[in-house]
Amino acid sequence: MKTAFRSAIRALLAVIFLSAAFAAPFALKDGDRVVFYGDSITDQRLYTTFTETFVLTRFPQMSVTFVHSGWGGDRVTGGGGGPVDLRLERDVFAYKPTVMTIMLGMNDGRYRAFDPEIFKTYADGYRHIIQSVKAHAPGIRITVIQPSPYDDVTRPPNFEGGYNSVLMRYGQFLKELAAQEQLAIADLNTSVVAALQKAKATDPELAQKILPDRVHPGPSGHLLMAEALLKAWGASSVVTAVELDGEAKKVIRTERARVTDLAGGNALSWTQEDEALPMPVDMHDPVMALAVRSSDFVDALNEQPLKITGLTGARYSLRIDGDSVGSFTREQLAAGINLAMLSTPMVKQAAEVHALTLKHNNLHFARWRQVQVPFADDALPHKQAAIEALDGLETEVIARQRATARPKPHKYELAPE
């Protein structure tokens, strides 16, 4: 009896713990300064810019800044941008971050079977980075990222076991290090490999384009990596949610949205003001579409359900701000349609935010990699003015990016066909 009682208590505590975990707030806070640090995969500025756009569109009320400090070829010891201590001082500490992500390992394993001495260099070097960051930025919140995959799925491994198995061993070390040092951790390997496997089963040739050179993902692979990072940070799936009773002309439920002026007879109309924007995803790109459908990206991060019950017609057309969104059956509307994956004014607005995200990151790259670093030792009278001018232009673009991320009220019209 006592054993059964203890088991029941343990089960109850597990449920309470899991409920608390799922209810945990998002990892980033108002005023945070995030630096993404890593090698060429971070230097691509894709999983990082997807992450930035998600944060701005999902939490437009927060002020969070992002700096992308990846350098192609980097290892834990540094690389083309200089030794690691110089990289950290110039490309991380100078921005006074409150949050830092670190993704290293792809180059550190040297693209060969597991070698204990090579691994020791990685482990020692990674520990040095963590110690240095903690010493220079007390209170900083670090997320270590388990290395993204080397594609041994859509093409045969180059040696027995494959290089991704080496990266997974490096990732296991990071998991242990994170526990020791009380760091957050994100796994950008497991879920991407699972998506590659599913994509290969669907379309083997197209699946290879998710990681075209087996190392550097295309945009579709980076979107899945951003998903993994955002899930590790506690991002939720819901953009907004609205449920209406079409027969009673009544608002049943809203989440992160406000519905006013609900009216109509056979047709319905209302005004809706949301608290967030969906994540823009280019499903016209066949590789992106394959990757998204081979993953749980939509269910995990991009749900914007509109549910309308009590309708009597067979089929209805939905317009938002006068633009056609689509034609749906009564049953589809009763079950709920996901506005986040349709061509709505909200998705188009979010796409404008992402375009500005790319622009400001390109400006920072130009300032950092084309002026600051290559001319560091040159005493030129206009150098500092050029840096300040690029910083100023980037600041203006960021201000526009944030203004564009603010949701607007929209007029909805649902009419029987």
C-alpha cells in the first residue's frame, strides 16, 4: 500500500513539474541584448535572423536587440577573425550582452572519425570560453548549442558511423557541461536529422537541398534550427486564437487578440486587433515547404487558429482588409483554420519585418567585417566616421523594423458563397 502511495505521489509531482515546465516564461526579457556567437553556420545569418524575426513579431512589446557574431571557419580556439580571446573581446563583450548563444563544433571535429585528442582540444577550449564569458560578463545567460548536423542522411556517410555521430558526441559533452555550469542548452541536431529522414522518404532528391553541402543548411534547414533554439527558450505555438459563434454572433474565446464590432446576418464581419504577428514562411519555395512539412514547425511555433461554429452555409469566403484569404467549408471553419500559413495582411506585415531584419544585419556585417576589422590597424581620418555612419543607419533600420512589427487592427468579412 505504501509503495503504491509513493508511486502515486511521484506521478503527481511529475505532472506538476511538467505543467510548470510548459508554463515557463519565454527565456528573453525586455531590454535583453543577445549575441549569437559561432562559426560559418552562424555566419550565414539565417537561423539567427529567423530567431530575431520570431522574437520581434511574437513579442512586439519587448525591446530586445540582436548582434550576429559568427565567423566562418571558427573553432573553440578562434580562426580567421583572430584567436578566441580577441574574438570574444571585440565581437561579444563590446556589445555588453545579457544573453549569448554559442554554436561551435562543426570545424572542431575536423570532419574525421572521433579522435580523443581532437575532442580534448574542443572540450578544454569550450570550457575556456565559458569561464571567460562568465568572468567578463557576470550575470550573462548563456545558451550552448549542440552542433547542427552533418548530413549523413540524404547521402551515405564518408566513413563508418558518419561525421554526424562525432558531432553528437560533442553535443553530449555540451549537455554535461551545461548541467555543470548551469547553462541553457539547445539541440539543433536531433530534430533536423529527424526532418531530413522524413524529407528523404518523401522526396530524396529535394531533401538533399535542405543541407546542400552537408554542412551549411539552406534557409529551410536554418528555419528548423531556429525552431529548435526557440523551443529551448520556451517559445509557445500560439500567435493568436479566436473562436466565434456565427449563429449567436458571439465571441466564444480569444487569446492574444481582441474582437470588436461582431455583426452580420448570413455574412459575418468583425474587427480584430492582435498582440502578435505570425512567422512568415515561404511555402512557395519547394525545399522550404518540404522541410516544414517534414517537421513540427507549424504545430510547435506558428498556430493562429480562427474557429467559427454555428454556420449554416456550405462554403464561405474570408476577406481581411478587403483582400481574399481563401474559401473554406463550414466544417473547416468549425474545426479551425490556421491563418499563420495563409496569405493574410498579418503574414505580409511579418515578411516586411523579416526583410528589415536582414537589412540591419547586413549593415552590421558591412560595418564589422568590411570596415572595423580589416582597417583596425590603419590610421585613416574617415574610418571612425564611416563606422559611426553605418551604426547610425543600422539604428534607423532597427527603429523601422520595430515599428513594422507592431500589429494593426484588421477588418474581417466572412460571406457565404
